[in-house]
Amino acid sequence: MNKKTNIIVVIITVLIVVGLIIRMEKLSDRNQFFRTESPYISDIENKILIPGNVYPNIEVEVKSSISGILEELYVEIGQEVNAGDDVAKVKLMPTPIQVESARNNLNVALVEFRNAEIEYNRTLQLYTNKVIARADFEKVQRQFDLARQQYQTAQNQMNILVGGNSNTTGISNVIKAPISGTVIELPLEEGASVIERNNFNVGTSLAVIAQMDYFLFRGRVNEMDLVKLHNGMSLAISLNVLTDKKTEATIEKIYPRGVMEQGVMKYMIEAKFEVQNDLINVRSGYTATAELILESRNNVLCINEKNLIFQNDSVFVDLVEGKTVTRKHIVTGISDGLKIEILDGLLISDKIKEAP
């Protein structure tokens, strides 16, 4: 009985061992199953994308040289204007003291002018009759001319304070457009206060006029990409609202001072482009993306960049041959962030272990 029991135990043990061996072999075969992919021929570009906005190349703020109240606007947003067209009218708000002082100056100047005129007529008659010398006549004539000029100045000052304009000097409270273009902004409503532009104050903006034939792309570039840019370089500009259209712009300015954004130093660039017929609806402030191709290759051997293995300063891939995996050193070229060029170390027939 004991002998028979021992035989049964031995048989069971052998079966268990054989089962374990078979199971381990199956697991080993399963562990050696990987997904693979092969190198392929493709075009590849190394490019950078710069987000930003577009603005008219020339924008001018229309300001007043006199202070007062915005009485009337003659233009609307989106309206085309020519240089010299009326934009707005500013109503002067003089104080009673200013009006009284101007009126008093006008009365005094009028008295002086009338007296000088009487003296001039009397002296002219004497000079005509050769009673007085020419030098005496010219002296009286100068006094008469001076009195007339002072009287005209007093009249102009009174007209400006009361009526807002002077017909003799061309001074007016109607503000003209300094350039031809499109009105893109009207910051004030009628009735708002207006501060004059002078040496000590920038003044109140009544309108913004822009020339819409040329635009500037403004975007920020990180310092790593900045070294690849220079003035005169071409960019492809695509507007987010017009994704199917691109236009070429030329870098005109790279700002020397950067701004820290989320721990990265970025620098402003400006690129100028002309608005063609297919971009006729471009508006100030549109979001845009500039694309700069640094390098490009056509019909080169590539693999997906995710399958690369980096060790120290070298690049490797896992090469699969049957059930054997061998780590192979390769030489790479340019990359677009998804695929990378293979310069040496792989054939198009090779099988590469795909990264999980």
C-alpha cells in the first residue's frame, strides 16, 4: 500500500512539474510578443509656431488742441475718411472771467485802433501835401499797423471763446483727420470732457484712424527660438478666423528687452505684411499664428520619435529580430516633434519595438 501510494505521489508531482514548465514557457512566449513598426519614407520639416495678433501698420489718435466738451462726432466706426475731413467738434467752455477779460481787451484794442486810424489819416494828408518828412509819416504808419494787428488779435480771441472759431486765422474748434484711413475706434461719446494736447499732457483721444492696407503681426518668442530669427526673415501668417489662407510677412523688428512669462523669457517680434484681396476682412487685433520653417527634408527615412531611447549623449532603438531584441545605436537628423529623420543605423526593412 505504501509503495502504491508513493508511486501515485511521484506521478502527481511529475505532472505538476510538467504543467508548471509548460505554463512558464507560454508566459515566456507571451512576454516576448511586442508591437513593432518599420521605418518609412516621408517629408519632414523643423518649424516653430509663434502665436500673436495682427494690428494696422499705422494707427493715429486724433486729439484736440483745445479743451472743452465733445459737441458732435462727424464720423462712425468703420467709416473711410481722407486727410482733412471733419472728425469732431469741440465746444469751448470758457469761464466768465475769461470772457470778460477778452471783451475788455477787444474794447481797448478798438479804441487804440480808431485813434491810430485818425492819426494816420491826418498824417497821410500832411505827408501828401509835403508838410512833414517821410520819417515822421512812417512812424505813424507803423503805429497804425500795430494797432490794427492788436485789434484783429483781440477779435480772434473773442470769436474763439464765444463762437469756437476764427475766420481770419483759420483756427477752429472742428478737429480734422490727420491721415486718410478707416476709423477703428471712437473712445468718447458726445458730451464727454476733452483735454487739449500740449507739452505737458498727451490730451484726450477723440478717434483712432488706421491705414488698413498693411498690417503688423506681433508675437512673443522664447529665448531658445529667438536666436534662430533675424530681421528680413519671412514668416507664414495664418489668421485663426481664416484658417485656409496664409500670407507672407517679413520680420522688421525684434525687441531687445524680454518679458518673463510663466518662468520663460520671451521677446516681442514684429512682422509686416500686405493685405491682399483674399484677406480683405482682416481687422485690428485678430489672433494669428506665424509659422517659420527652419529646416526641411523631402523623401527621407523616418521613424516615430516616441520610439527613441536616449542614453547619455547617444540615441538608440530596440531592434526586433524574431524573438530577439537588440539595442541598436542610430544617428538622427531633424525632427518635427512627432517623427524624426534617420541618417544612419536603420534600414526600411528593419522592425523596431514600438514604445508602449
